[in-house]
Amino acid sequence: MGKRFLVTNDDGINARGIAALQQELSRDAECIVVAPEVEQSAVGHAITVFRPLMVRKARKNGIVFGYAVAGTPADCVKLGICELVEGPVDLVVSGINHGGNVGINIIYSGTVSAATEAVILGVPALAVSIDSHKEVDYTAAARFARKMAAFILENPMPGVVINVNVPAIPEEEIKGVRVVRQGGARMIERFDKRVDPRDNVYYWLDGESTPSAPEEEDTDVGALRRGMITITPIHCDLTRYDLLDDLKKRVEDGLKR
């Protein structure tokens, strides 16, 4: 039996990145596309519980190429694995995201959260992003995603999401591949205050990502900015194991007073 991949994203089912990804991965596996019907960037790991999830078959040039879901990226993975894909899923691949997912932005990322949902459900997962919000060529990122998909299947890592970021430069200028940790870079937010035609005040979130200088050399954001493809293994367990014993003692001692 051939391999079966579920392909998703957070940029929406009509995004160029998911089309490039599906086309490249289809060389090795049957790819079922299940993605949000509209853009769901920065929704994190939100799931829909208070309304039904509407699903429609998505078509290009009259041909069905996937399912569009009126929900979040995590919804798409849940629904895809549990209902829409007929049979087992060997790998979930999320992307190719329009914009890098590094540093603290990983927490907000719908792309990464879709992959995380797959791991929660027991399916290996890969998240792929390209470091640009402008129009880009997804070819290099799609090719590398294909290589990583094969690598993950040959090297199982239960409970781990592989988060990949590709620099938005010509493929021949990419300086290599580096396995790195998640950095501390985060967006420095500001709100643009505006007034609508009816004099109602509203705010538009704006800002820019700032690297954490002391850890830049061995982090995703630092390596990516130096023209490297970055690979970061991440997981869902947020426990600070290094603090467990000390905190337990402090709590027990404090409650005895």
C-alpha cells in the first residue's frame, strides 16, 4: 500500500504555498488536502466547539483537489484524520506558510498548531514555512519538504513536530541546513488606532519581530537570517521539569507553615 499524507495550512486552501506543497509531495504519496476555506493565520491551536464545521469539496478548473473547512487549522487536522481521509494517515504536512514561524511566533502559528494537532492524534507531522510575506517562489521549500517527509517516515520521532523554516532566497544561495533550538525572538507589538466613518474607534495590531541577541547564533531566527534552512523539533509538553523538585519542596514547606 502506498503512503497517504494529509496536507493542510493556515493561509487558506487557495494559497499558493499549499498548492506547491501538494504538487511536490504527490510524487511520493497520495495527498489529501484539508485546509481552512479562508486565511486563519495566527489563530494558534484554536478549535471550534460552539458551532458546526461546514465542509465543501474545493475545485480548481472543475477538478476536486481537496476539502475546504470553515474552521481553524487544528479543526482541519482533527476532521481530516477522523472523518475525511479514508484510511490511515502516514504523515501530516502543514504549509508552506507565507512567512517564517520562528521564536515565540511558533505559539501563535496556525501552521505549527496544525502539525501539533496531528502529533496529539498520534500521526507524525511536519510544518514548513518560508521566511517572507511577499510573493515568493515556493519551489525550494517544497523540494525540501519532500526530503523531510521521507526522512521523518524513515526516522520516527513519536510526539515530536518537525518545524522547518526556509529562507526566501534563490535555492543556490541557501547556505545549508541546521538543526537549532527555538529562539526567544518575539513580535514587539503596537496598535494603530483608527476611526471608522461612523466615528467608532478601532485598533489594528502591528509590529515587528525582534531577535533575542544573546541566543541568536544557535536559534531558528539566527540561522534563518544567515541563509540557513532551520529544523527545530518541538513538542506539546510545556512542563518545566528542571523546576519540579524545587517547586514541590517550596510548596510543601510553605503549606506547612
